[in-house]
Amino acid sequence: MRYVENPPNPWLSNHVEWIGEPPEVRLEVFEEDATRTIINKNDSPDVGFDYSVNVYRGCQHACTYCFSRPTHEYLGFGAGTDFERKIVVKINAPRLLREEMMKPSWKGDELVFSFTSDPYLPLEAHYRLTRACLEVCHEFRNPVGIVTKSALVRRDADVLAALAREASAAVFFTIGFVDNKTARAVEPHAPSVDSRFQAMEELARAGIPVGIGIAPVIPGLNDPHIPQLLKRAKEAGARHAFINLLRLPGSVAPYFEQRLREEMPDRADRVLNRLREVRGGKLNVSEFHKRMRGEGEYWNVIEQSFRVHARRLGFNQNDTRGDPEPRRTFRRPTAQASLFE
């Protein structure tokens, strides 16, 4: 990794929205061009996709609950503030993606842009790596999915709309809170709740399927927000919705608890006790099929609330995920075709 002595200032871009002053943190950027692969295979049965692309490591949104924080420890960094301030940029991602799609072994499965980092960090306004990868997907007509907290995704409405027409594309916004005050306590540098809903509405108008992920559900904090979030998402054009329970693997648990007690001292014990209640007395469960959902009466009430309101509002009515024979649009560009582009 090459340390960038004078990294770009993402807050000066007209693509980045911020309410108030940008965070006063020292951003360190490391450019990486030794990455050998960019398509990651998912082996977890708890995640609803098989392949993902991550062009960044670390995340400036600084969500205190992010389950990806421990991945930074593999780089020799910390899972706390290092995860938020030391950002690794895979500058060769678009080239690698093209090379991997040209291999006969790639069959055109859906690629999800998300998982270890948000694909639309503020730095994306400068590096444009997510956009470049989406353009590769459009060239190959490879289906894509995006999970983001950022309104910056609106910049790429043109290529996403083209993908939606010629292959398939969907954008899920993770929005777990109805108000910015609560959101700022646990996701301090993420875009505002309003900006995410506005971006959702704009993409929907452009013909791009959009959805909401109420994730993570933090028992005792945001589970009462579920009905209002679903209602607002429906008004913004969302067709699909899902929920996931808070995960606190490894060093995430102490970091989350520390920040929660600092920002919400009057509610911290209640939240932690509720989490233990739906986790069988623990703060985290690492077993497959149990990591993303809870157990017990309180969790059953949460799931029932989501199901009732999602059904009433018409979410997930035409969900084609799991179709044994999904429409295949993938094709490799040929030299002959390139002569006419």
C-alpha cells in the first residue's frame, strides 16, 4: 500500500453533502495496486448474495456498529478510529474487474457493491472507482446490486438506469433511524436521513429499483422506527425491504458499547440489555443462521412488526430473488463490437 501524502479533500466536492461542518478527523489514504482479485465469493448462508465487490477498505461514515471493523485488523490497523480514518483505495479495481469478467469461469452472476465498506464513501467523489466498475458491468451487461448509506449514488443514476434496462440493477439504502439526532449517535459521519430518502426518490424516478434496509435493528433503540421508515420508503418509491439484527463481532462490541455510553448514557444499559435478551444473554452470536436475527419474544415482536407493515405497504411482492432460472443478460464484448462503439 502506498501512503498518499496529500490525500484529496472529499468535503470540497460538489457531489458530497454534509449538514454543518465536516468532521474534524485526520484522514489518511493508502492506495493499493497489488490486489489480485476484486470479485469476492461469499460463503455465508446469512447473506443474500454470492459475489461482492469492494473497492475501498475502511469507512469514513464511522458507524460504531459496523461488523466490518475487524477486517481492518488484518492490515495491521485498529478496528476503532483507524477503520474510520485510514482508508485503503484499490485503484486497480476497474481493470481487475474487467479481467475477471473476461475469464470463462465468470458466468455473469449478480455483483453486489458493498460488504466491507460503503461503495460511495466521500472519497468516491474523487476516485470514481465504483462508477468505473459499474461502467464495466454495463459493458458486460452484468447484473448489479448496491447497498449504501450515501446520496452520492445519485451521480451514477445514468449508468444504473442503463443497467436496470439492459441487465438488472437495484439500490438498497440502509436507513435505520427516523431522525438525524439518533442516527448521529451511532453513525456520526454518515449522510443525513433526509438525504438518503431524497436519493432513493430520485433513483426511483429514474427507473432504478430501490429498496430500504432497516439495518441494523438495535433493540431498545430503533425497533419502534420500523413502521415509519417503511412508510417513508414506500413514499420514496421503494419496492423491497429487509431487516437485520445488530452484529457485534470481535472488537466491535467494546467499541460500540464505549461510543453508546458516551453519546447516549441514559439509554445505553437498556439497549445492551435488550440486545442480550434477543441474543440468549450474549452481545453477539457468530453461528451461521443466527448472526443476522435474534430469538425470543422481543425479537418475535420486532419481526412481526416488520412483516405486518411491509405486507400492508406492498413491499417484496415481486421479489425474484431465489428464482431457479433468473434472466441471463451477461455477454462479453467482442473486438468486432468494439469497432462500432
